[in-house]
Amino acid sequence: MINMIQAIVMGLLQGITELFPISSLGHSVILPKLFGWGLDQKAPEFLNFLIATHLATAIVLFFFFLRDWIEIAKGLGRSIRDRKIAPSDTYAKLGWLLVVGTVPAGIIGLVLEKPIRNLFGSPLIAAAFLVVNGLVLFGAERLRTRDSRRAAEQPATATASDAEIATLPWKRALAIGTAQAAALIPGISRSGWSMAGGLLSGLNNENAARFSFLLATPIIGAAAVLKLPDLFTPAMADERGVFLVGALCAGVAAWFATKFLLRFFETRTLTPFAIYSVVGGAIYFILMLVMG
């Protein structure tokens, strides 16, 4: 059973690490063990708590980018009505890129969720994959295109960013979206891998982060909504107050994390998060070995 203090800490942690490219699931597996909380991370209560915090994060992301989602809905409607995507229709293009990126990732998530769930109880594995996450971020920064490095020096308006993202080829959007499915493994960051894919596709850090957050909203939200009935079973009655507090903390943290990261990536790169993932993952791995 998660107590109120643990719910606050875990909620704040999830809201930050879901958007920072350092893996929310990895930290949710590692830190309870590090703090000696003795939580059963395979128990329904723990998994349902994560569902509640993820749903809160998805809701916050939706409202943070509400103007974009309204324009995207209009663009999709225009393309369906006209049975084509006008070359100048940024939001119709962006909307279908998000569909292309979301559907395969959702299917992979549904198929692989149960086999991967056993990893939730292994902080050692989570720490090892956190190192892998950092190496991928390092690689993306090193290999990103010359155009994306030059563009990173030119912060743009939200509309200009959306227009730039909408130029992505369909295959690149598919690859970026599918990469999100790797976040089923604790230690692998959903936002980190999709940002890395954006960089390798020619986006700058700011636009890669923006596309990552837009792409994450339907994936996180749909996954949480599918599991939402589990929160309302009689067995969960005593936990709902704690879950609500955790979800509220996650939502507040996610709002500030999104605001911070969009500004951060106007001029900075994934490198600090890569360093943390590699160094932190290695330290956590050693600590998990020592703690048994």
C-alpha cells in the first residue's frame, strides 16, 4: 500500500521524469527500492497508481497544447471532408503525422505490455536500461543532421514550429512514433527516444521536444483510459484518495516540466540528460547490486 508521502513523491517524480528524457517508469522502479519503501511493484495497487499519474500527465499535456489540438482537429476534419491534404495545410499534415506515429506504437504497446510487465519488479534491469537510454541520447546528439544543429540557434514561434514539424516524411513520423513503444521497458524514456528520432530526422531540439510531447499525449492518455476501470473496482476504494493526491502532484509537475523543457530546448541539447542517464544508471546499478 502506498502512503500519502510516497504518493506525493512518486507523483512529482512521474510528472517530471515522464517529460524529461530520463524514464519515468525506470525511476518509479528504482527509487522505491533505493528509499527502502518495500513496495510490491508488480501489485495491482502500484500499477494502478502509475495509471492515475499517467492519466494526469496526459490531461495536462492536452491542455498545455490545447490550441494545437484544436487546429489539428480542424485540419484532420478538412482533409477528411476534401479527401486530400492541401499542400499549405500545416495542421492537416501534422494531424496525420501524429496518427501515423500513434497507431503502430499503440498496437506494439498492447501486444508487448504483459511480457514486459515482469520487468517492473527489477530495479537492476531498470538501472541497466537507463544507461542504454543515455547512450541513445548521446548518439542522437552526435549523429543529428547539420540542418538541425543550425536550426537549434533559431527559436521559433509555436506556429512556425508546427509548420517545421509538419514537413517530416511519413516514414520518419512512423519510426519516431514506433520508438515510443520502447518506453514499456523501465529505464527507456518515451520522450527521450522520440526526441532522438526527431533529431535524426532533421528537427532541432526545440521542435523534436514539441513533436515528442504532442505524440505522447494520445499514447499516454489512451493507455491510461484503457486501464481506468481498474481504479474503480471495490478493491481500490481505500486507495483512491492517495491516488488522487499522486495524480494531482504528477499533473502540476508535468505542467512546469513541459514549460521548462520547451524553453530549455530553444538553446540547449539532450546532452545533460544523456550524462545523467549514463552516470545515474551506473550508480543505481551498483547500488542495486549492493542492496541485493
